[in-house]
Amino acid sequence: MEPIASTHRKRPFNLLRWFSLASLAVVGAIAAANAVLLSDFLTRRMLEREARVTGDVVQNVLLAEGSYEYLVSPGDPLLAQRFRGSIDHFAAMKDVLRNNVYSRDKVVLWSTDAQLIGRKFAENDELDDALKGELVVNSGRVTDEERKKPEHVGLHPRSDFFFETYIPVRDREGKRVLGVVEIYKAPVELTEAIGEGRRQVWITALGGALLLYLTLTWIAWRADRTIRSQHDRLLEIEALTLVGELASSVAHNIRNPLASIRSSAELALEMKGQDCTEQARDIITTVDRVESWMRELLRFTRSEPVLRGPVDVLSLLRRCFDEFRLEFERHSVTGSVAADAMVARVDVDPTLLGHALHSVVANAIDATPEGGRIEGHVAANGDGRIAILVRDTGHGIAPEDMAKLFRPFFTTKARGLGIGLAQVRRTVERFGGAVRIDSAPGAGTTVTLEFPRA
């Protein structure tokens, strides 16, 4: 048994979709990482700054009141009384949970917890560093477990951060460390400031990420459109190159036989005897149609010389409608031309623009049933451009065909080549213009050619 061929087709690579998803993931991850790092940095810096300010206050109070001498002579009752007055200032500080005062031999001289007074803490790395003259700061977040600790009884519910500061107390000359003051705080206002700062960091990070993502997506969208447009143009150029070579070869080989056939048909019209007038005229008409197709095909595949100059588009449009007068009568349709402004000039080649208008009007005649109307109109737009409009009351264009109208060799006509509108667009764009087609089934079609004013 032969294997059944798979009908699954690999989906084409969608640059815009993949770029959007990838950039969203990368930009989002970078923004989140930056926000986390900046939030932690902001929190740590604010807590450290608060601790340093508290340390400066403690050192200055002890020096100003002379209470630091008690750390050297804890048995002096006068110094002890003075030191108690200074300690009352520290205990009254806002959001303070615990105060400890250590001597140089690590004995607790005073504490808000009376049970700690007189105890000696032999193993305390932070205390050791403070006795060496360093300001030691431990900070962090108050968790639910830490709220259950005895020292956190009465902690304000909005206090989410704490810092524990070991402040070395120096003599008046600032050379010798006499003792250490430990202050444990959970500041409410600082918590609120940190929270607001973290919110601002996240808002800024996410806002910047969104702006960057939208900018990159817009650039990718423009690039995708440009690539698709260039791809379509490249395919069109390749097709035109191939068709041009083929058309030149076919035209060279078929024109002589066509000329002989036409000459024979003309001689048959003049011969006496059997009447073959109808057949001869059909032959001549068919030969002329084939010759017209070949000329149109060759014109489409060649770059004709351009002779630019100011052209009165209203006169050119009227002349085009006059040349189609017999076609209007043959198809029983009405053709008319009107204008908003009597003087409307554009800088184009009149011959090439005439060919483009002939193609548009010919398409309108083919699409308009008997009794219909075809109207030509010239208008001056507010942006300084001239618009040439050709409207018909025909059957309109199906929505699925609108995107294919300017594709070379696409046609809905039984006898069409599908190069008329493609040639129109090439001609109009050569002179800096644009083509727009508005149509709906049963509502007719309007073809608009816009050019810069001369």
C-alpha cells in the first residue's frame, strides 16, 4: 500500500506576530527585573539613611549633655542620673520598640527590657563591629511570624519594615569608642514612604516597558509592511520581466501570420461569388482584437519614455469620453463629465495619462448594464491635490476581489488580460499620484486618480 501524501502545509512565518510575542516577553521580563531591583535598592537605601540619621541624633545628644561619660564610669550616681535623662529622649523617639546600652565589655547597662540589664552578650557580631567603630544596620520586612515576638507587642499594623541600629558612642574627640547604643525601630511614616516609592518604581517601569513595546511593535509593523510591499513588487518585476520576454517573442512570431490572415479576409470581402462577408468581418475583428492585446501587453512590460508637462486634466478627461462616444451608444449607457474647478493642471505625460483614463473608462463600460451611467469628475482636494474620478452604476466588485485588483493578470472578464488596472497604477505612481477604488456589490464603482497640482 502506498503512503497517503500529507496535505498539511507549513504556515508561513509571521514576522509581526512572533516579534510582538517575543518583544512582549523580553520587555516585560526586563521591566519586572528592573522594578524588583530598584524597589529593593530604594528600600535598603531609605532604611539605611533613617538609621544613620538616628545614629547622628544619639551621638549628638550624648555629647551635648555629657552623658557619654557614664559609659566609662557607670558607678557614678551623678553621671547615671544625667545618662537616664538622655535615655529618656531615646525612649521617647517615635516608633522605637527597644533600646539597649552596652559598655565596652558588652554588658547591658540599660534597656527598655529590665530583664536584660546587667547581662553580658559574649557572642554578638553586630555588637563587636559597633565596638570597633562601625555603624551597624540590620533592616528587613516585618513578617507575620516576627509580629508574634515579645519585642513587637504593640507594633503599629502599618509598620512593614524595621531596622536595628548599633550606634558606637565616641568620646568628645571622636577617637575612642566608649560604648554602644542599640535602637530597634519600626517606623510607620517610613513604611508609607517606602510603599509609595515602590509603587512609583513599578508604575514607571511598567509604563516605560509599555511605551517601548508599543514603539518596537510599531517599527516592526512598518518593517513588515515594507517587506511585504517590496516582496510583492519584486514578484511583480520578475513576472513582468518574464512576460516581457515572452510577449516580445510571441509578438514577433505571430504578427506576420496575423497580417496575412487579415489581408486574406479583406480580399475575401472584395471577391465576387459566394457571400462570406460576415465570416470575413469576424476574422478581421478577431485579428484586430489580438493585435490590440499584443500592443497592450507590450506597452505594459516596457518602460515608455516620459514627456512631462502641465496638462489640463479636465480637457483630457472630456476628450477621453468623446472617444468612447460610440461605445457608450453601443452599450446603451450615458457618459458625462463635470468639474468643481475649470482649471486643474497636473504635471504628467498626457499620452500615458490618456492610456490610463482609457483603461478606467473601458472597465466602467464593461461593468455597466444597459441604461446605466458613467460620470467623469475633476475635483481639487483641500491638500493641494487634483482628483480625477470615474463613477459607474455597474454591478460593483466583490469584497474578496478588491485586494487583487492591481495584481498583474488578475481579471474577472472572460476576454480580459488583467493588466489594465496594473498599468493604471504604474502610470499614476510614476507621476507621484495614487489610485483608490471604492466599490460594493450592486452599488457601482468609483475609481479615483490623485495627482499633485502642477
